[in-house]
Amino acid sequence: NVNVVSLVGAVKLSFESSLKLKDVEKDNKEVNEGEYEPSDCTARQSVAILIPHRNRERHLLYLLHHLHPFLQRQQLHYAIYVIQQAGDVTFNRAKLLNIGYLEALKDYNWDCFIFHDVDLVPENDHNLYVCDTQPKHLVVGRNVTGYRLRYKGYFGGVTALSRDQFFKVNGFSNAYWGWGGEDDDLRIRVELQKMKIVRPPADVARYTMVFHKRDSGNEVNRDRMRLLGRTPQSWRKDGLNSCSYKTLSVERMPLYVNVTVDIGKPLS
């Protein structure tokens, strides 16, 4: 169990423009190639944090700066994987997360996977980054929505599924290019498996969203409603079992594993 003494609850977040990667590395000497294991206790779960990424170096730096100490206070055995989409075709968050799951399992048989947007920083370390008996949604509120759930059924931003839960739903769909829809698709997959989404208390599951303008190459997906309508028919053959990609490089940096992939392009 987490030693409650090591947790501090709500944390004051800072986003210093002068912050450098080497500063964060200096603060996290116990982290090796993105991985950390507590020396004085046995972690109850091993957790892989998967972050889909392209051209957001500053956001990634702020997230690493806060996330490493946050996870260490929770006494987790964890590793951080950043899945980088190469080239400039439309961004595909869901496919990158499928790839992260498949690639992370080549390193270790992780119990739990946290699917984590790069621009969301957790504010309270009582929001435990572990998996539950049901899929867990960790972002109940964020500063930009007045800390309220974006909409009933929202399952985006940061989610936690065990290795088996994610496998059971065949991961994410690979068909969502651009912004939106893939998280609702995952919710439908979860519900089709008769699983129920759980959330931590609202006063704990709070995040700060680091401001940015919509990325070019991540335009709103206008096809998302049509795709969501076919999920009950398509989930068995569109997902982990159909995720094709080419790994361009795997760089083991001090604070994370950087996996750069060519994920192809939309069919149309």
C-alpha cells in the first residue's frame, strides 16, 4: 500500500519558462531510462505511462517535471514512454497509444497502463496512478472547465486500464485521425464488455491544462460520429490486433523511453 506519509495532496504547480530538461534530470537521479522502482518497499502495481506526442516539447518538459516526483511519492514501479508520431500526416492519438502498449510490453509485463495526454498535469497526488477492477478515468475536472467533468460519459485526457482490460477491448480504434472521438470509442468498447468506468473523487481528480493552440495536423475529425456509430460492429477487428506501424527508433533517455514511429496515413 502507498505510505500515506509520502503523499502531500494538492500541489502548487509551476511552469517556469526557464526550466530545462537537464534540471529535471538532475532532480530525478533515481530514474533510469524512464523507469523507477522504490528501494524501500514493493510496489503493488507496475505501471507504464504512455504519452502520445508530436511537437510539444515544452508541454512534455512540464509534465515530466511534475509527474516523476508525483509517481515516486505514490511509491510505484513505473516507466514513462513517449510515443512520437513521425512526419506531418494528421495526428492519430489512439493509434500511438496502441503502439505504446505493444512496445512497452516488449520491455516488461506491466500490470497497468496510464494513457496520458501531454498537456494535462495532475494537481493532487491522492489521485493514484494505479489500475482498478474496472477501467478508471482520472480527469474528473480541469482548470479550463471549472473543474467539472466535460460531459457525462467523458473518458479522455488521462485513463487507466489494466493490461487485461485493454486487451479485452482490443485497445483503441486505429481509425480516428485528427482531434476527437477516439476516447468515446474506447468508452463504447468498455461498455460492450460490460465493464463500468470508475472515477476518483472530484476534489482529487483535478488537472491543470497547459495552454496551447490547436496543432496544425490535428484538426477536428469530422468523421467521428460515423465512426462511433459502427464501433459495436468494428471493435473486434479494428484495434490492437490490426495496428500496423514501423518503429523508426527507440531512444532510452534518462527520463523516458522515446519511441518514434511511422503510422502510415488515413485511408481516404
